[in-house]
Amino acid sequence: MGKLYVVPTPVGNLEDITIRALNLLKTCDLILAEDTRTSGFLLKHYDIGTRMQSHHKFNEHRTTAQLVERLRGGESMALISDAGTPSISDPGFLLVRACIEAGVEVECLPGATAFVPALVESGLPSDRFCFEGFLPQKKGRQTRLRQLADEHRTMIFYESPYRVVKTLTQLAEHLGGERQASVSREISKIYAETVRGTLEGLIAHFTEQDPRGEFVIVVSGK
């Protein structure tokens, strides 16, 4: 019986990867990558020549059963995403679940994920929080925002630069413009930035400053 390793990769700085993760990527039989071109830069940087295969949201429904059979046959595989920990707003859940159902051992290595540094840097309460990931783009979005109006824990959202002002505006409409929040972008990269203030203040900031990079929005609870 083989084993599936879920391996976090850097969200920004290429040095944000563990020695164990690098050794595992070098010695496993196959690396399942969300985008082989993106992951190719990381593997080349660390001189890792392990064979890669694409595994992403557009093909995982077709390929999961075959991968599980190969794992059952003795292969060891490392699952990686473009950045961060697989299955956290990235592909991975379906394969992990299928492996567990088939009796294949799964181990997730500790490592990089974007929302933890954003939460800590926000200065908002971090003893209890809820991770919302990406809000629904259309169906169910308003319903979820209404539900979150009564959430007492700190809330964490992922967002793209194209929708960050829209999301901040909708959060202000449902939670109140004076609600304290923090926005982190380009975590662990050269131009990393964290802006803190009220939702109204953050809307004004990112309306004036063209949003660039990947964003994590952290909002205080009720």
C-alpha cells in the first residue's frame, strides 16, 4: 500500500518550505500538482526532478479513482497546490476523502498557508475564528453575508484583487462600516502589505490604491 502526502508549498518567498517537505518531494514516486508550470519553478529552484502530473479542479473528478488505485498498488504521491496547503480553498479534498475511504494512508505535513499570518498580523482576536475562504460569487452570497452579521468570532476571507473592493463594500453593508478589519496582500512576497482600520476606511484605501496581488480579509466578530 502506498501513501498520499499533502505537502504545503510557499505562498510567497520560496524559502518558506520545510526541509522535510523538500526531502519528500525528492523521494516520492509522483508529485500531483495543481499547475505543473507554476510548481515547476519551485522544483527547479530546489533541483527536484520527480515526475509531475496535473491534478486540479477541472480533472480531479475523472482522475481520483485511478490515482487511488495506483496508491493502493504501492506508489507514494505528494499532493501540492500552486501555493499554500492543498484542500484549503484549493483542490485536494476529493482525493483525500477517496484515499481514506479506500484505506490508503494520508498524511498532511505542517507548513505554509496564507490565512494564519494574515490573522496574526491583523491584531484582531485570534483565539477563536472562522475561516470562510472565498464567498460564493453569485448564488448564496447575500444569504451568507446576512448569516455572518451575527458571527461573534473573527472572520477570515480570501479574495482576488478584482473583487476586493466589492467584497469590502458588501461586508460593510451587512456588518457595519465601523467594524474593525484588516486586509493583507502578497503575503511573504517583496511587496507584502497589511492595512488595518474600519471597513469604511479600507474601502476608501483600496478605491484610491489599485488592488494588486492575492488578498486575505480579516474582520472582527460582532
